[in-house]
Amino acid sequence: MTTSTLLVFQNPLLPKPTRPAHSSIAGVQKGAASACIVCARSQDDDYHATIKALNSKGRFPRKSLGQHYMLNSEINDQLAAAAAVQEGDIVLEIGPGTGSLTNVLLNAGATVLAIEKDQHMVGLVRERFASIDQLKVLQEDFVKCHIRSHMLSLFERRKSSSGFAKVVANIPFNISTDVIKQLLPMGDIFSEVVLLLQEETALRLVEPSLRTSEYRPINIFVNFYSV
Ligand SMILES: C[S@@+](CC[C@H](N)C(=O)[O-])C[C@H]1O[C@@H](n2cnc3c(N)ncnc32)[C@H](O)[C@@H]1O
């Protein structure tokens, strides 16, 4: 079983958001003061909506697209709570898949921009939320898309209550480094970046010290954008 972990980047130039009391942020990790890790061990549960949505379209998860769908609704709640998503927020979601996390974000009152590479999942999530105008789904490869211009045009149409947007996403593991490289320099756009990652990836990003063989260019990058 893969163990996943929430990685939270807070914009170091902004005040910390007030999180609900039950939110289980574990604490700040050494080496990246604005990044912290929250354990999110996923158990099998009885949340069948994702399976049903996939079956209804005859779709099976594609490994090449990192399609590990979230079957535990509590983890989606934890992701939204870690970013303190609330009414009036603008949230970027990378890879909405069947829309289980999207649903939590919309229910919290956020306006959501979802970027999904797989055209079948784009169709599925658009259909699922057809009547909701707080959601925009774009069929694009996040790694190649110009996220800054998408966010700026969304800001023109919707006023965010804080003046910033948040990122909340269960991302495909194979693009995690690319996602972090794109998002961390955008401190003028995002106040928090909350990502569900494989535990070992998250630890590799925030823990290794300079003297270990694990230390890679991405660690220098993460440290640079952390206070
Ligand atoms: C780990 S799944 C998460 C799905 C959903 N958010 C959930 O929690 O169940 C990752 C999603 O990202 C999509 N995806 C994969 N590569 C992508 C890329 N380069 N850009 C945007 N979406 C991508 C996949 O099709 C899939 O829907």
C-alpha cells in the first residue's frame, strides 16, 4: 500500500491562515520553514462514488497519468482543511479526476479552476458539476500550461476574498517535482499550496541535509522558497 502525505507550503510573506481545530497539521519540518507535512494514511473505505463514476464511463485508472483516485473522503476533507478553504476562496486543483476533491472544495464555497490532462476525466467532471458555475475545468497538461495567465484571468472575473488563490490537489506522483517548480515561485498568486504526495517524495523534498546523497537540485529550490 502506498502511503501518502500532505505537503503544505505557506507563503512566508503572508499571515498563517486560521485552520479548523480538528485540522491535523503536524508541524514544521527542518530545512523548509514554510513547508510542513501532515500524515494522511489512506485506508480502504466504503466511499464508492469514485468507482461508480469510473464504471459509468467504462474507464480504468491509467498508471501513465498517475491516476490514483482518492477513495477516502476524509483525506479530501483534510486537504481542504489544511489550506483552510472557505467561502470566497479561489482554488487551483491539478488533476480533478472524478471530482471527489473538487466536490469538497466547491462545498466549502470556493471557486475552483481544475486542470486535467485526460479528456475522459474532463468530460466526466464537467458533466458531474454541469450546473455549478463556480467551477472551470480546462483540458491541459499542467506541466505545459501557462498557469499564471489562467490565474490572472480568473482573478479578473472573480474577486478572491484574500487577494490570493490557494492550490489544493492530489497530484499525479510522476509530475510532483514539475508542479512544485511551477508553483513555489508564484508567491504573488498563491497563499498556500497543499499537495498530496507519496510519503517518500514529500520527505525527500523537505528533509535531506546538505551532506547526504539524497540532496538534489529540487531541495535547493524548496529551501530557496522557504523562510
Ligand atoms: C492522483 S489522480 C487524482 C484524482 C482526483 N483528484 C482524486 O483525488 O481522486 C491525478 C489526476 O491528475 C491527472 N493528470 C495526470 N497528469 C496530469 C497533467 N500533466 N496535468 C493535469 N492533470 C494530470 C490524472 O488524469 C488524474 O485525474
